Amino acid sequence: MEILIYGIINSVILAFMALGFTLVYSIARVPNFAHGALYITTGYIAWVLLHKLTGFPYLLAIVIAISVTAVIGALIYRFILIRIRGMEISEIIATYAIGLAILEGLRWGGLRGGTFTLPHFIAGNVQIFGVSVDYQRLIIVGIGIVTFAALYLFTHFNKVGLALRGIAQDERAAMMLGIDSDMTAIVSLAIGSGLAGFAAILLLPLGNIIVEVGYNVLIFAIAVCVIGGLGSWGGTILASFIIGFAQILTEAFLSTHYQMVVALLAIIVTLLIKPSGIFGKQKELEERV
Amino acid sequence: MRKSVYAFALILLLMFCLADAAMSQEKPIVLGAPLATAFLYGWDAERGIKLAADEINAAGGVDIGGKKRPFKVEVIDTRDLEPGVPVADALLAVEKLILEKKADFIVGGPVRSEAALAAMDLLNKHKKVSILTTGVLTPAYSKRVGENYNKYKYCFRNSSEVPAMMGDFMALLDDLQKSKGFNKAYIMVQDVAHARAGGEYMKKALSGKKWEVVDMKIYPTGTTDYSQGLIDSGKKGAHILFLWMDMPESAALLQQWSNMKLKSLPMGFMNAAEQPGFWKATGGKCEFMVVNLVNGGNAPAKITPWTMKFVEAYKKKWGLEPEGYGTSSSYMAVYQLKDAIEKAKTTDPDAVITALENQDLMGVYGRMRFDKKTHQIIHSWDPKEGAVTGMVQWQAGKRVQIFPPKVAEGKILLPPWMK
């Protein structure tokens, strides 16, 4: 039973890590390699507000931290990526450089050691079918389901969401219908960065706010997206469950220290068998041609 | 015209005065400190070294044959604790300290064992006396000195090593076996060389002493979910969770352990749990964790008269208690060098080596003496005989020294759900 319960939890955690990355790629076609840095930035902002300003409300700290990260994401597009849009290698280099600057800047600025943490939303544990699970992990699963549903509704029934999908499906056709491509990309970067921040607020109470986590989150986000198919939301969720359960099964039946290897091995296998990922459509067409 | 002559004369006088002041200051003795400054074992060592150097300089400096020379500390970031940074980078950093910064002595690191072992040849090449104070726990360091003294005689280490630490743990576990009837241990270590070696070492040591090691799990760096291992340890009835991790994420392990109210006592070598801020960071979930700080004085304790003086001085200068492994030993290394240079009456490496070998100094964590063959600090459970460990337990927000008995300030406590 613990394999099932912790498999689901681990999968939702991975999906959260990758959601923002997928959204930005699916709409703006920008591989945002600053994703992990934005994740840590949110956690650090929330920590600063909570620890440097006595009595600062946790909820307000969360809202401010996520909003600031969303604005940073929008600014990254507005001032940097807009100039190199469409040049994928340059986009990767630029976003990775931004991420590196943010993470190492935070380290240089004092984000070092194991004392930077965010509190659990609700402390304590509960027994589910005899398996001990802390409330924070249950909250993550609950909010995860709500978030995925909300994103689906947003992109299928909201005007802005439909515009985002329109650009993702066919940029030229969408532009002919009056949808502003750059504005859509700015919005997608803001939402994607905000989602990275949202994930940080939910997941960082399980561990620490440290620079290395930023790099790990980026690796996991890429692993999930490559396996699921870059830009595919369904693929992201499916891949999260594949890796999530594979890691738990590895831990239970093989050895704990192969967990990271599983994710990286899955990328290699996917690239060998189906380079476009499980639900990757665009590349698949190119492959057929 | 007359005014300009006066002005010129005044400037000349001023220049002579300044030159005279500069001449009267003796050439500083440069201490090169190669440290991974972004990590606890680097930055706390840097703070310890600077504190000692400031104290010595404020008292006049190092007395060499009547002339007082100040210490000058040159720190370089070796980055050797960062994943993926090659050993060669740390060696370049050490060489830069020697060649560019003109370091007379090396104190502190390199911090990672592999880099420190590789740096031994460099120290021999440049004939630089070094006191290793932090990060390196491998017995291979002192063993190499013992096996090839003439080549590695420049290398000293004033902090403890794995065999001594394991002896401390075993004594503590023997006590728990006798007093509480504990006999099952579950080992959880990080997937890095020193932690795996520590885990294996403990597994072997326990197996021969009426203990049953019910399992050993190795976790990749960055793990934040230990639930499977913890649940497993509960099922297998472990009394002790023996941990060996230097990643900050290990804080999550203690949070999960506390939330699950597992009937096992966590103890071991855990970087994150060493820091004074760890209680706040875990919301008190680290209570009852037993941590080995390697050397005494890395947390407040009354080991020698100097211990609390050091603790207070550290708090005054840096605004917090000594932080963990590497703090007290780095501080002491500077005083050990001062003592040796003064006794040798020179900074000549061979004379300083002889002085260090014959040194007998009551320091922050006990009597400081180096083994003459291996240049390893002599370890003891009695501060009058040697350097003692800093084994503490988190109790009500404080790190309380619980071992060795001669310097313990409190007894080991069990969580209420274990009683």
C-alpha cells in the first residue's frame, strides 16, 4: 500500500516540478532553463518575508513571492528572449545563463546551508490504510488535482487561455485572428514562472531552500517533459506518473541510490525508442517526413 | 615661493613619517586557507581562522625572536564540495595561494577528502606546512603520512578521523545496549564516498558487537523523501537510525521521522543538524537527534577553560554560536601554528614541523598533541589526555554535549513515544 500511496505523491510532486516548464514550451516554444532558478527564487522570497519581517502573514508572503516570480518571468521574455525568439539554441543558452546567474547570485548573497526552510501548511501525520503520511504531502496531492483541473478549464474555456492554445497550435493563424504573439508569450512566461513558484511554495516545506534544488528541479522538469513529449500536458502528467512510480519501485525492490538514475535512464530510453516523447506530435511529423 | 617651499617640506616630512610607520610594521605571516566557502565546513572554518588571527594580531602578533609579526589570512574558494567540480580545481586554488598569495602556511582545507589527499604532493613540492582542520575524515590522510614520512611530513591534521569517530559512536551504542536493551540498527547514508564508507564501517563494527544491522539504505544527494526507508525501519523494529549525510535536504528525514513517531533514536554525522539554526529550520523536529560534531567546542560545552571563551568570542564576532565541524579546529590551528613558530623562532618549515611534533597545548577541545609518526591529533575521551569529540544531542532547542562522560553536560534522552 505504501508503494501506491507514495507513488502517487511522488508523481504529483514531479508533475508540479514540470508543469511551468511544459506550459512555457507548449505556448511560447521557449525552453525555459531558468525554471529551477525561478522555483528557488520564490522560496527564498517567501523565506525572507517570513523571517526578516516579524509576524508577516504566511499567505501574503506566498502571494507576494509567486507574483514577484511571475513578473520576473515576464520581464525575462520582454527584455531578453524577445530579441532571440525562434533561435532555440540561443534561447536555451540565454535562459540557462539567467538561471545560473540567479542561483549563483543567491548562493553568493548568502543562501547557503541547511537552515532555510518554509513551514508545513499543516503540521502532523495521518494514517491512510496503515501508512503514515504527513498532511503537507496530502495537501500537495489535493492541490495538484485542483491545479491540473483549473489549468484545463483555463485553456479550454477562458478567452486568454484559448488565445494561448491558439498560439501554441498555429502561431501564424492565431496572429491573423488578431492574437498578439509576443503578448501571449509574455503571459505564458508569467504563468509558467508563477507555476514554478507555486510548486516551490508547495514542495519546499518538504525539504530545504538550497541552490542545488534549483538544478535538480530543472533536471526533473526536463526529464518529465522529454519523456512525455515536449509541450504536451497529458504527456507531462503521464510521464510524471511513470517516473514517480519507477522511482518508488526502484527504492522498494532495487536500491534507493538508483532513484536519480531511473529518471535519467528513462530519458535515454525515450530518446532511443521515441525521440518525440510519448505524446510529442510536432517532432513525430518531422520524423515521418 | 616661500609658501611652496614650506608645503613641499611638509609633504616630504609626511612621506617620511608614513614610510617609517610602514617599515616599523613587520612582514606578516601569510596563512593560506583553501576552503569551500559556500558550504558550512568552509565558511565556519574561515570564521574560526579569522577570529584566531584577529585575536593574535590584537595581542601583538607572533613573537619571533623578539620581533612581533602579524598573521595575514588569505582565503580562496576551492569549490571542492560542489558537485562536478574536479579535484584539479582545488589543487589550482592551493597552488595559487602558495605562488600568488605567497602563503607561508596552509590551514583549513582542501575540504573534500579526494582534494586534500591530492594536495599532499603539492605541499611537499612547495615545502609548505599545513594543518588540515575541516571536511576530511578519511584515515588515509594520516596513514599516508605514516607510510611516507619524509614526503608528507608537512601535513598535519588537528581534527578527528573516521576510526576515532566510530569508536565514540560504538561506546555510546554500547551504553544504550546495556541501559535500554537496544540491539537493532538501521543505517541510512548519502550516496557519497565518505558517507558510504562511514555506513559500511559502522555496519561492520556493529555486526561484531551483538548488534543486528537490519538494513542499510543509500540515498542520492538531493533526496527529500525518506518515507520508504523510515517505514521499513519501523517494520523491522530498529532501535537506532544511524545516519551519515552532508546534504541540507537531510533535514526532511528528521521531520518525517518525528512526524511518524518512529520508535528509533536517530544519530550520526549529519551536516544540516550541526548548525545552531537547525532547531528553528525544522520547527523543533530535530529534537533527540544525536550529532557528532567531530571535535569539541563546535557547540557550547565546558571541555577546557578555553572552550567557553572561544564560544563567547565567536558569538561576539559572528553573531552566532560555533556552527559545526571545522570551527574550533580551524581556530585552534592558528594558535598551534603561533605556538610552533614562536618555539621554533622561525617560519622555516622543518623547524616548525619539529615544533608541531613536540607541541603540547591545552586547547579549546582538550590537550592538543600530534602523533609524531602520522601527524594526526591524538584523540581521547579525557580532555587532559587528548582532543575530545563534540557529541551532542538536540534537547529543547540546544545542542547539549552528551559524550564523552568526562565532559558531558547532559544525559542522552529518548523521545517520549519511545518510552
